[in-house]
Amino acid sequence: MDNVLKSQVKHLLSLVAVPVLLASSVTMLIAAMLIGAGPTGAQTPPPDLTATLFGSMPSMTSIPTVTPAPTRAQLPGCWSVDTNATTGTDFSGLQALDGTGNNVWAVGYHPDREITQALITHWDGAKWSRVPAPTFQNGSGLGGVSILSEDDVWAVGRQGSLLSPPMRLLTLHWDGRSWTEIATPNISGRITVLEDVAAVSANDVWAVGYIEPFGGSNGGKQAIILHWDGRAWTQATTPSI
């Protein structure tokens, strides 16, 4: 056989080599399946085709399971809605809260016709209860509360409303039996409001807010500080800002 003929034979063999190898692999696979089937009626399982074609695969049992989120009862502490704290009226709002344990007070406002009135609620360790507060013909609302003891609590806010100005300063005191209004200095202004209070002791209580003079605007607000010395409220000097 001359060199040209030998070259042509080698080329033909190279063309059929891949199909022959593939055919051999398929033939071996079919033979393995037939051998695994065993005699008629035998229950020998067929070989794992996935493993045969692609190699070993990870077991599904090795995939980690997702741990469910803990329930509220399993958490050491979390927020929840206390339906007992509702006031039973629309457009009510609680503005401030103070206390601990079974003596907690929350204050704000609730609607009364076209105005609002002061809203006061108390937590006794088991439930919230609404506590009567003084009412005013031109309305009222509370923005701060501070507790010294079970029979010494202060709440501050405003008397009047934007619908019926002027608005005046309002301070209320709890003596263990009822809430009563405590007189404040007569400060001139279209709007005068106390927004927060901090009780240090029976004769050391501070309240803060702002004054909007007659004819003023939001840019004309001035800070106001009141102090309770155990006998009366007085206006403290505020720094110029």
C-alpha cells in the first residue's frame, strides 16, 4: 500500500472514531441496564442513570432546612397593640406617656364637636382606663406628662383651639383622686402652648412651650419656660436665640 492510500485510510478511521466511541458507550449503558434487570420477574433495580451519566450528585438530605421565624411568645420582648387603650372615638391622639409598672399615664386629645378636649388614660398593670379631665368651652389638649408618684402627676398643654383663639397655657395636676387645673402666668399672645413637662420633685417642676404673638406667624414663635416651686408657676427667663 503506497503512502497516499495509507493516508486516506487513516483519515477515514479518524472520521468514524468518535461515532464508534459514542456507540460503544451507549451499547455499554444498555448492556448494564439489561444485566441489572436480571431474570424475568426479578426486582433488581436499574442502575442510577444520573450517576452513570453525570457522576455522583449531592443527596437532598444534605440541603439545610430553613428555620421558621420565632413566634411572638418565643421572643423575650416585643411591641404589641393593646386594644384596651382605644378611646372609642375617631381622630383621638395620644401625645405623651410617662410611668412604669402599674402606674403609667398617657395624655393627648379627643374630638368634641368642632374642637378637641384633653384626653387622659391610665395603665394599672392590667388594663388602660380613661380618667376624667377638666373640659373647656373653647377646647383643650395635652402634650406632656410627668410622674413623681401615684398622687403627684403633672400634665401640660393648651386651652383653646385654632378655631377659637386665643390659645392659653394649660397645666393639670393629679393628686391621687382627680385632675385639676393649676393657674399659669397670664402671657399675652395669639397662641401660647406648653408642649412638655419634667417633674424633678414636688417643688421643682419645669414646663416648656412657645408663644406666637398676635399678628405673628410661624417664624415669630418665641420659646417659653415655666417653673413650679411648690406654690405657683412663674415664667423663667429664656436665652436669646
